[in-house]
Amino acid sequence: MKNVALLLAVLIVLAAQLRAQSPASTSDLKVVGTMSELMIRIIYPSSDAVFYIETRTPETDSQWGELQGQTLMLAEAANLLMMPGHARDQDRWMADAKLMRDAGAAAFKAAKAKDVKALEAINDSLYQSCTTCHMHYRPNYGRGVVR
């Protein structure tokens, strides 16, 4: 839980800095982790919180708070995907990342409202955002072929 809170704080600060900066000042941004690390350490765990909401439904305020953090990380991680150094192109990549950001933002809103039904409904759009991106940029993903 402490690691999630710390990571969330870092993501929020980074997102605020990105919004406050003009495009010319983004040269101060530096990619720290690889795309694989971003996926494994942030995106997979936070998306799993939505994908498995039916079997991992929060029961306490603390658990709901953790879910809110995970869904916020999911939405903000999409912004990281659009960051120079991570973005593969300005067209398809950005469109795919925006699909994930929209699904993550909707999941965050639903988690804040403690709305399990809404989170269940978001599963399809979140899954679609993942598979669309993987189809374009990792066509052999999940097929046992390393690229």
C-alpha cells in the first residue's frame, strides 16, 4: 500500500509538471524505466484492479482508497505513454494511449463513487485499449513469440 501511495504521488507530480510546462520545456523530462518496466510495474497491476473487480471487490474504505489509487495510476500511466521517449509516433500510438487514459479516467471516477457495476462496465473499453495497442505495436504479444 505504501509503494502504491508513493508511486501515485510521483505520477501526480509528474502529470502536474507536464501540464504546467510548455512543449519547449519538456526537454527536462527523462524516461527512467523501459516500456516493459512501465507495463509490468504500473500498467498491468493497475489494470488488473479493474479487470478483476468482480473477484477482488473492495470492502473497506481503505481498500476503496487503494483502488482509487490504482485507477488513477492507470489513467496517468497513459499520459506517461505519450511522453517523449515512450511515444512511438504521434498518430496511432497517441490514439491508443488516449483510449487507455479515457478508460482509466472512467475507472477512477467509478472507484471514487464506489460503483462496482460501472467498473465492471469499463472492463470492455479498458481491454479494447490494451488489445488495440498490442495489435499495432506488439502483434505477437501473448503468442509465445518474443519481439
